[in-house]
Amino acid sequence: MTTQATTIGGIGTGSRPSLEELVDRLMAALFSEERETAAPTATQSVARSVHEARRLRQAGDLDGALAVLAGVDTAKAQTREARWTYAEWLALAKRRFGDRDALVYSQGVGRAAALVPRGGGALEVVAVLGMRWQPGKVVSLRSLRGLKPLKGGASWS
């Protein structure tokens, strides 16, 4: 091996890249500029969004991570990517709103909303995934079927 080969990417130069730098390099290799010239596939978009949401979560920005996932279009993603995204979103929502008696409403694979009670039979949307609803929207409790507590458990309505 030549000296040049051992120093590519900072390996062998004495300075070790951080884990975040290594992940960024891996993502750059997986989604090279060559692929970006073509229209990105739904899977690439979902993977990038989940990666960005995880990065924000690790930095302590749960609201930013939820906002990233709110913009993901899971309708065109494969079922396994939509489920992966939902699992990430649900974990973030539990972490962020689990102490507020929040409920989850799901419209199918990769589509969900976290809602908190507002009183008078109304619920406020606090986080969404793959839906047109926006945080702050108020919906009637009577209009939603299949609500589940965010912290887990049986169906609520």
C-alpha cells in the first residue's frame, strides 16, 4: 500500500474522523453527485430524510427532526421504507409529546398524526407524517376513529 492510499479521507494521517463525518462520507458515497443529476427516487429521499432526522435528534432538536419527517412523501416509497420512516417518526413523537397524553391517528402505512387534547372534544395536531395536516390544526375527536395513546396501549376510540 502506498502512503497516498493510506491517507485518503484522513485515515492514516493521525487524525481520526468523527462518527458523524464518517456517516456523512458514507451517505455521500451512497448518493453520489452522479445519482443526483437524475431525479432522486422516493427511497433515496426517504433515506436522506430519516438520516437528517436522526442527526437532528442526536443534536437535541426533536422539533426539527419531526419537521423533516413531516415533509417526507411516503406515498411513492416502498412499504418497507414507509414503515421505517413511521417507526422513526413514532419514536420521535413519543420522545417529544409522550408526556402530554398525546394520541396517534394513522391513515395507513407511512401516514400518521400525533394529537394532543385541547378540551371540548377537540384535538390539536402537533406532528404529522405523510399527511396534508399541519401542526396547529384543530380536529374533532368524534371525526377520528382508531386513535391510540402515543405511549402505547389499546385503541382509545
